[in-house]
Amino acid sequence: PGEAELAGKGVSYCGTCDAPFYRNMHVAVIGGGDTAVEEADYLTRFASKVTIVHRRDELRAIKILQETVFANKKIDYVWNSRVTSIEGDKEVERLQLVDNDGNTSALEVQGVFILIGITPNNEMLPLERLEADEWGFIPTDGETLTSIPGVFAAGDIRSKLMRQVVNACGEGANSVVAADHYLKTKSEN
């Protein structure tokens, strides 16, 4: 509860996009993978304090990213916990947490970055014929061509590092150009 109501009012999904809005504030990052850890480190350029809330007792990010955040004195951790609600009247004021033993607590923050990963919306794809990675994302050739000639993938369905709307829009435009080129090449043969 609270995520949808406070989206854009302290709830964010992109540290690099929204970090400047949180100058000298305490923010939380939800997650423990590469993206969450990298964004937490970036947020310390602006925020006075960053608290990583993670459901496990260790981060899942690659070792070099872990070393970076563990050395950063502006970052602290709430382990073995998950957020049960995001609260605030007009903007984020606190998170309600529950740990793995069922104990509850509140964390006072002015912003929360939800960086726990996504599940690809791939149900309509012929995954029995189209190559997908272990998480269900579609690998491409460096541009947007998939393992099936003439089938292109763009946006967050692609297997890639950055998942942002601006990137997805650019990839969509690239896919249109690539598909047009593919069709013209096929019709000439």
C-alpha cells in the first residue's frame, strides 16, 4: 500500500533520473541486486543518507559494486526485511517494514527507490521458438534483431542493463527502422 498513491511524490524507480530532487534528504533503496546497489551509490551524491532495505542477509550485486557501497559511509542497511507499506500525507514520510521473524518497524525517509527487478511481459511471445534468457528477457544482436529473422524486440522485454522509458522509446524507433530495412531487403530478393 502507498506505492501507487505516492508515485512521483517520493516513490521513484530511477535513481539517476530523480536523485537531484532528494538533495540533503534521507532516502531508501529497496533491493540488493546490481541496479539497486549501483543506484544507491549514485544517490549518495545528492542524498544525506541512503538506507538499503533488502529481504536477504547479503546483497546479490556483483562483488565490486558491493565493495563500493560497503565503503560508502552515507549508506546503511536494513537486512532480512521487506516493505509492507509506504506512508505519507502528500509525499513519502516513512516505510513500514517487517523482518523475517515478523518484527515490524518504521523507517523515516523522504523518498524511496524501488529497484527490485522486473518480470518481463512475454506471455504473448512464441518462447518455444524465440530465444530468451534465464529470466525471460529477449536477447538481441546489439540492436533489436532477435533470434528469429524479421522479429525485433524493443524496450524492457530486451535482455539489457538499462530499463528506462527514454531508452525503450529510442529502441522502438530503431526497431521500426530495422524492420523497414528488413522488409525492403526481403522484397528486393
